[in-house]
Amino acid sequence: MSGQRKCPDCGSSEIVEDAHYAQNQLVCADCGFILTEGLLTTTFQDEEHLQEVTYSRSTGQNEQLSRCKLRGIKRVQDLCKVLYLPAVFEDTALSYFQRAIEHPSFHLVSLEKKEILVGCCVFVTCRQHNWPLTMGTICSLLYADKELFASVYLCVLKELELDVPALSLTDLVKTHLNSFKLFQSSASVPAKFAEDKEKMVARTIQIVELASETWLVTGRHPIPIVTAAAYLAWQSLQPVGRLTCTFARFCKMAGTDLPPPAHLRLKELNDILLRMASQLAWLRVLNVDKKTVVKHIGDLLQHRHFLLRSSFSSGDTEDQSATAVGDGSVSSPQAAGCSAQAEGCHPGGKQKCSSVRRPLLPPCLINPRKRLRTAALSPSDQAITGDEAISDSEIEQYLRSQEEMQEFSKAQAWH
Amino acid sequence: MQDVSYWIRPVVRFSQYCLSPTIDDLSSAGPQLYTPMSPFDTDLPIQAAQSASFDSHLDQSKELSTDFSSVDLSFLPDDLNQENGEQTHSEDGHEVQREQYRSQLTEQDSGFLNDSNLSQLSYGDATQPSPETSGACPPLTPMTPITPMTPVSESSGIVPQLQNIVSTVNLACKLDLKNIALHARNAEYNPKRFAAVIMRIREPRTTALIFSSGKMVCTGAKSEEQSRLAARKYARVVQKLGFPAKFLDFKIQNMVGSCDVRFPIRLEGLVLTHQQFSSYEPELFPGLIYRMVKPRIVLLIFVSGKVVLTGAKERSEIYEAFENIYPILKGFKKAS
């Protein structure tokens, strides 16, 4: 268009398009006559089509930050988008990241650590808002080394002086089960394996609470426990077709991976459930073992408070009085059976587990690993003052003789 | 021992009621309960032993006088039996431990006894049981026995065992590490991996890192004296190899202790109530990391009840830290 116009004032055809204060104008290059101006105001219709410009793009803010910070900020934003986090989380995570990157202990670390720092800031933000995000998820998203993540995370907590509340298991269960693909039948999930999400979540939460009461959760990684509990819940909701499905197959169907400790957790949970089952009168006759206890999980969970009290002795003293409680649902011979330790086994039912009440303790105390316990200082050791005389012969035993040295240097010659 | 039983009974009664009315109970019991005087005198070593914890509570001594909510008297009969048996120290480990306590705390001990803090305990005419007055027992009011008992009731009776001591010393001369690695049997040197010689001796069983600047780090000893002896032996070895090694600035940098409270602990509960000090991430580490402010010690607390204490420069810091954490842990004992 500028090629066809002629300046009305001087007649030259040198018309250029110029942006004067960001307003486009057609100007004659010879005399400066302004042919057309852009609009200073926009109409309502025009404004509808305008796009919001974010602060970071409209000002020169980006030029003030270093490239490393800019990259980190972008990574934080990307991570928040991938995890579908609310906008508030992004702002908090950004502020943590900017504080952290200024800190001397993070300013000059390797690129790998800076990447992990991004993950840590997002992780801390989520935990502070009680958003159940696990370290495993972040590490897999960032392809980060777990040990390195752990050390950077602890460093961040210390340097920025942040408090992080404990991970809530209930929320974790809900989030973890969200990723399971069992809730509608598909090519890989036959109809009888599909399950209603609400029921499964509710039952899994109950089983996880049971595990937490019986010391199976403290000190352990939460995800294997949630996976094992989900498996038991899923099986118990429709035992008929599902008892034959193995744990590994269940995880493959659900689309999660099977963490190695989950088998142990499953075994421990089954052990607890069996002990509880031995206290229910109508289950004693049924000869429940670890394969069939799944069918009765519903009943066991319903009466779990009473069953826990009666299956496990509390700490030091035998809680005889607890057996008297809850007589409503169970018959009296069973209460008598509880208190009689010697004939713990019902004469009729062949219990696979021992009915002797064991104390409710964490598994590490029930099966203690035999460890060499270093003895306390012997009296002769205690009499050391630190200033005794040191004999020459004792020191000489640590020095090489001439022949040894020659042989050693010969052996080292190829170094 | 009949004497001891009289002593124990009022103490046991204390433990049942954790309010000031217990003092009235005692006063009504009458003086005949306190005719056996020896427990008070021979009780002093216990007092000395406990004054470590007591010192840290001196500012809260008013609370101590009436608050027995964390009384644990499991160790009491043993101590009293031994104390009643002899006045002098016997050669068993328990006594020797208390000897160590006492040797470190004598100044605190005397300070405690002569301090006006005693009057804060609101026992008006508290007599001061001292070893010198073993024969002459001043007439006691029923209030007095409380004075020796309060330190006893606060202690846990468990002594953390030292597992590792790290110390540094300056040999004050430049060393040729290749030379040392060649001449010494117990040395290993791999400059590509680490820039120091790693030397080990059998007695005391320790390991040392010897740097070319002449500085040395000695680890693995189980007591301060052992660490010092071991460091001296390493310096002697370096001397025998021909270097003019000295033994300057020996300093204990870190002490690690461990013990067992013998009951399982609900770590999730502990992290909720003591959030500002604890960090419990089961995904990272099975134990709870508790950073105590005073004394500045880091404790690793596990669900089995085992506790590891580290970061101390003095033995007393470890004992004090454990005495501080024990009542907190007891609070989580029966929670289910």
C-alpha cells in the first residue's frame, strides 16, 4: 500500500510505515507528512478480540532476570501445568523458587540439581496445600535421581525454613486410585473386573486405616500400602470372579506399576485380617485361610474396632476386659475363647494362624532381625585416660619391613 | 530390704496422683516413714547423676515440684539396693557410669546444692543431704524427701550408649602421602578417589584420614579417651615414618549415641505435635528426624523405639537431649 501512495503535500512516493509510540502511521519520508494514523482508541467490538498480555511479557521484566532464573521459572510453570495445579500453587512455587535460587547453596549447583530444585519447589507447595503428591511422581516427571532429590529437598527445607505438613493418607488414596483404569470396562478390563470408584475408594481407605492402626504404615513408603489395600478392596467387593486374579495382573490391568514392597505389605495385611477373622464366631467354623479371608473383609472391617482389641493384646498386660466388650454381635463362647490363651484354637476349626494373642507391635519388633549388638564398654576400656604410654612394638607392627616395601613397589611398578 | 520398701511406697504413691495433694498425702503419713535415713544420704549419687537433667530443668523448677506427670520409677529399686549396700563405689558398669556422670558434673552438682534455686522448690526448710553428713541426719519434715526424689522422678533410667566419636588433630607438618602409603602396612591411598591416606589401627579399633597438610580425622572410637589415645597412636606411626609430627588442637567434633526406649512410637502423631522440630518423610527415610534446639542435637527416632542421637560435642549433651525427648516419647506410648 505504501508503494502506491503519493504524499499529498510534496508528491513524493517515499511513504514508509512507522510506529510512533507503538501506533502505526504512514509517513512521507521526504517532508514528514502523516498520511494515516492508527486508531488511538479501540471500540468495544475490537476489544473483544484482544488477547490478555501477561505482565511478564509486557514489561521488561524478563530482561532483568538471568537466563538460569528464566529457565527455572518456565520449568516451574510447565510442571504446574502438567500436574493441573491451581494458579495459586504456581505463584507460591515461583516465589519459593526465586528465593531458593538466590540462596548461595543453590546458585552455583549443577544443572541437574537446578532442575530438581524446580521439582522441590512445586512439591513443597503441593504438600503445604495438602495436595497429595508423592516424590516418586515428581522424580518420574523430571527423570530425576531419587537420592539426589531427597538431599536437595532436605536442603531446601532447611535453607528456606519451610514447614511441610505430613502426607495425608486419605488424600493419597484418592489421588492414587484416580490413576487406576478399573472403573469402566474396556478392552483390557473385562466387565466383571470393572468396579465402582466410590465403593473402591471407601473400602481402600478403611483398609489403609486398619493398616495404620496396626503399625503397618509408620516408617514405610505409603504407595505400596495403598496399592496392596486397593487390591484387597477390589477383590473383596466381588470375590467370586476376582479371587483368581493375581496381584501382578491386577496392577497391569489398572495401569500402575507394582512396587516391590507391595507383596510384603499384602502378606502383612492378610496376617492381620486372619487374626481378626479368628475372633469372629461365624468365621471360626469356616476355616478361613489367607486365600479366602478376602471374602470376609467386609465383615471384618465393619467390626474392626472390636476385633482389633480382642485379637491383639495391648503392650504389657493382657486386656481381658476388652473381650467382654461387644458381646452383642458375638456369642459368649467366643469371649471365653479369647481369654483362654491355652486353648486358643477352636476345637472344630483348624485355624491356619495361631490364635494366641500377640501384642500389637510394628513388624520390626515382632520379627527382629538378629543384629550384632555392640557391647557396652568393658571396664578395662573405661579405664582408658587417653594419655597412656604407647609402646614402640605396638607402633612397629604397623610399619613395613624393607623386603615388604621392595615387593610392594615391585607390585606397584606397573601403576 | 525393709528400709527400701518404706522408701518406695510413698514414691509409688506419688506416681499415681500427679497433683500437689500428694505432698499432703505424705505429710499426713507421718514421720515414721522416714526413719531409715540412709536412703537419703546414699541417694546423693543418684542426685548427682540426675543433676544433668535437673540443671536443664532448674528454670522450671517450680513446675517440677508439683508436676510428676512423667514419673518413671522403673530404675529406682536397683539404684537404692546398690546404694543401701555400700557407700563406696563398686566395680560394676552402672556405678562406673554414674562415676562418669559425677566426674563431669561435680561443679554443677555443688552449684545445685548450694544454689538458692533450692528455695524455689518451695520446700521451706529443705535440708541439704550431703555425703559429709552421713551420720548426722537432720530432723526432717515430711516435705524434705521430695527434694531428692524430684530429680529421680524426672529421669528415664536409660543411658544412651556412645557409638562413634569423630575427632580432629593437627600434626603440624606437611606429609608425603605416597611415602606413608608405601611404608605403612595399615594404610590405603587412592589419590584418584580421595586425597587422603586411610589408616586403621586395631586397638582402639579406629580409622583415620590423614591429609597432606598434616591435618587428621580420627573416627570409630567409643569414648573420648579412646579417641584421644587412638589419635596419639596415629601420630606416633607418622612420627616413626620420619615426619616431625606434633599433636596440636585435638578436638572432638561429633559424638553419636543410641538407645532404646522399649516401646513403639507413633511417628505420625509426633510429627503433628512437634512440627517445628520434626521432619518425617516415610518416602525418604523410615525414621523421624528431630532437631532439638537446646541442646543442639539431631535425633533419629524410629518406630521400634530406637533413638539415635548425633551432633554432640560433649557427652552431657547427648544425655541431656535424651532426657528431654524421653517424656515426649512417653506421651506417644499408649496412643493407638
